[in-house]
Amino acid sequence: MITSNNFKGRRDFIKKAALGTLGLAVGFSSRSYGKILGANDRVRVGIVGFSDRARHTLIPEFIRHSKEMNFELVAVSDIWNRRRDEGVAYLKENTGARKIVAARNNDELYGLKDLDAVIISTADFQHALHGIEAVQAGKDAYIEKPMAESMEDARAILKAVEASDRIVQIGSQRRSGDNYMQANEYIISGKFGPITMVEMTWNVNQPGRWRRPELVSSIRKEDVDWQRYLLNRTPGAEWDPRKYLEYRLFWPYSSGIPGQWMSHQIDTVHWFSGYDHPRSVVANGGVYVWKDGRENADTMTAVFDYGPKDDKTKGFQVVYSSRMHNSAGGVKELYFSNGGMLNLDTNKISPEGGLKEDMAKAMGMEANLLEERSIETNSKAATDANMGYDTLTSAHMRNWMECIRSRKTPNADIRAGYNHSVANIMCTTALHTGKKITFDDQTQEVVVG
């Protein structure tokens, strides 16, 4: 069973974060005004965690825009000496920089004099806590999703960011896709009609997804700051290379499917509908195929209920399913109204399934079939692991860079990250308990049963 307090040491960490946030609220703003950048000032960025995601997608997309935007990469922080050395070599080779600072941890990174922003691409459970460190150090941040895997961490980073004036972009890159922007505009225009149902899938057949057997067999405990890695999760836990390198397979280091995949898709539900979180969630799943010692499900289905809390006659249902052992159906995002369907896989709006004239007449209603149209777009969501050039991530990274200069709110701000975290945590709690999960808006906590 999941609760918000089942990790020894969590409260101490969060208490320190909260105290630091109070300091930010009192003294940060006046200090930060002196750091507002002019058009000709170069923005210096550090990498927090030289992960596969950073190596294959985030850094290349940053570099793609860096010359035009006058940004540069100057440092990499990683607690594993191998990744730290690889990061320095990679950045030198791909940016032409003569010097890249190698920081053994984030204390060293934030001790640097010339650093304006960071890209955080660490383990899922670390995102919120590393984000808190960044804004408390006065840095703008691009933080990979999921933003948080516990409500305590989610509340802490929300408080820290809102107490600062830092530009924080959460890695929900669909929010920078032109097709998703057009879909949102179409829905809020009223032309689609009220959302009545959403169906989402994320299906792959990738036995090696999230596995790192060669690295697991070669990594040495003495080359890693294991205790720093654990943060507030399981302080004092014995060294386990799988939970360091294959953390997405193991709770509480990752929720697996909800945090990795569902967080992208459920975020669009909040965006399009205007609801912050579900009214309730039920879910089921398990390890049905990949019997490799993992704890997180390789197959799951969740059903979400959305709508106003005080009016159960209004709202809609979201059915989300994912499997890692058969790719049939692929990744789908289908929005339904009584008049038809919005398909964000084909980027088409159609009257399919809508209310036809004969049925409408029998019910004393009028037909309301949607007009068929296509959404013209160059955006396509990436579904393979670390697949390289990703139009959504590229646009999302550029949006963050532009907002650092303009100080405008980025496309996926801290509230968007907080809301997808709530939905993820509700889903994960449902998976672990088998209970119907709701949310208490006053305490900002999930409620079991």
C-alpha cells in the first residue's frame, strides 16, 4: 500500500526544502533582478544527470537551438564517475567547448559562479527534489517528467517554484506540439462539444525496455554516490545496481508505466478539459510476461473519472491501457464527443460515431455530426526509447530557452507538472492497493477507498 509517509527520512528532507523555500520567498527576488539577461548575454547551462534521455534527445535538441538563442553548455553533474566522464567528453565533442566542468554532485554544480540554468534528467523519483535544489540555487530549470512520484514531493516543488521567479519547464512536450495546440483550441472553441470519453493506449513489444544488463554487470559501488542517489526514498538501503540503473522497474524509485508514459497522455486531458485532476481512479495490472525480477507492472489498465466535484451528472471517463509485450494498437489518443472523434494519432477530426439524423430525430434531438477536417502538423510523438530527433521535444526545449529570455511562463509550467503528478500518484496508488482512489482538495492528498 502506498502512503505519502512510507519512506524513512522523507519528512526531514522536505522540512529542509521548505525552510530553504522560505528563504527564497524573503530574499530571492531582489537578488534575481540583477540576473535578468539581455539579448546579447549568453545563457550558461549545466546538465544534471547524464542519462540516456539527456544524451540522445535533450542535449541534441538544446544544441540544435543553442547558437541562435545564444546558450551554451558549461557543466555536467553526475554521481557516477563513468557517466560524468562520458558527459564531459560528449559535450566537448558535440559543442566544441574546450572546457566542461565535471561536478561530482549538485552541491559542486551550484557552487559554480557562472551558471544560469540546468536541464534535469535524473531518476524519476529525483525530479522534484532536484528541481527544488535548482530553484533554491537561483537557476532556471528544464525538469523531465514525471515531475513527482509522491504528493509530499509534489507539494514541496510547487511551493519552491511558486516562491521563486525561476523559469521552470516540465518535460511534458506535447504542450509544445502544434497539433496538440490546435486540438486544444478546437475543443475550447466549443466546436467539438463536451468531451464524453477518452481512450488512450501505449503499447510496445520491447523486452529490453528499461533494462541495462551490461551496465548492471560492470558498475561498481565505489564509483557511485549511492547514498546521495537514494535521497528521501530508502536511506541506508544496501547497494543494488539494478535499482540504480534499472530504476523504472522498481517502486519506490519509479512508478513505471504511469510515470513514464501515462504522464504524457493524461497531461493532455487536463489541458484540453480544464480539470486539474481526476475525481477518482481505479486500476489493475501486473507482471504478466517479463519475469525478470521487476516489481512495476508490464501490463496495466486504469479508468479515470473527470468532472466537477459537486456535480456527478457532468464529466467524462478516461480509459488508459498499456502493455510492454505486444505492440498492436501502438500509441493512441482518442477524444470523443457526441458528435464524433478527435484522433491525435492520425491528427484528424471526424464525425465517426457521432449522432446521426435518424437516431437524433427518434430522440427528439438534432444531428450534431462534426465536420471532417485534418490538423496540419509536423509534430509526431516519439514512442521508442531515446529515438533521437523528436519534433515535440525540440519545440519544447526551444520554448524553455525563449522563456528564459522573455521571463514568460513556459508551455508546461509547474502547475501542469503538479496536476499530472496528482493523476499519476492516484493511478499508482490504485494499482498498489486495488482500491478506488479519490483526491482531497483541501489537504492535497490522495484518499484510499
